[in-house]
Amino acid sequence: MTGRLIVGLGSPHGDDQAGWRVISALHARGFPVTSARAASTPADIWNWCRSDHDLTICDANADGHPAGTLRSIVWPTEALPTHSHGTHSLPLGTILELGRELQCVPGIVQIWTISGRCFEPAGEPSREVITAAERLADILAGGDQYA
């Protein structure tokens, strides 16, 4: 792999800001903007990634776990969450499959989810999600993305 890209997915709807919060925290730690990007739709990944990059995606998940719960998934080896909040135009799995076919997404993708509980429009993220986003940024900035 020749590069590393971390993409935080999100929207302005409460805990759905989790992925964006991770990216903001990485920038605050000195991560280059070209290596850590915030996106409103998973299809944005196609604009930034290549198949020879390591790709990590961070996203909120409404999975019923306590807010702030972190989960790491290796796609396509492990199934993507089925209880995602659904604010994206196309499901993440569809975007990754198409990206692999277009050769702009690597064959293996690390996905981190942060469980959320409040997804109200224009709402603030919960304290638990903010804390988890900071913790995940620490993990990713330390280079141990599989911790």
C-alpha cells in the first residue's frame, strides 16, 4: 500500500456527526487534510481513494449498543452493520463493492463504527459519542488501527 486514507462519514444529525468528529480530532492532532477527510456520502470515497491505499472508514451506527461503543469491522471479511442510521444516499456496502469494481477502493477496508442514540436533525452529538470519537482518533493517530 502506498498511502493511507481515513474517511469520516456523517451528517449534522446529532450522533451521526461521529465520523466527522473523528476527522476533526485527527486534524487537531496534525493529520494532513489529504489523509483524513469528512464526507456526507460514502460515494465521496471514490474521489479520494485508490486501490493501493489503506482505507479506514469511521461512521455512526444505530445498533442498540450503548452510545459511544466502538466496533471494528474488516470488510469484506466481516458483514457491515445492518442497523446503520441510513442518512447516506447509497449503503456503504454498495459503495465499497462498486469502488472495488472501479479499482478505486482496496480489497480490504477497515471500518470503525461508533454507536449512537440520538439522530435528531441539527442536534448536538451526545457526550458519549464525542468521547468515543476522540478515543478513536487517538487509536488511528497512533497507527494501530486494529486496536
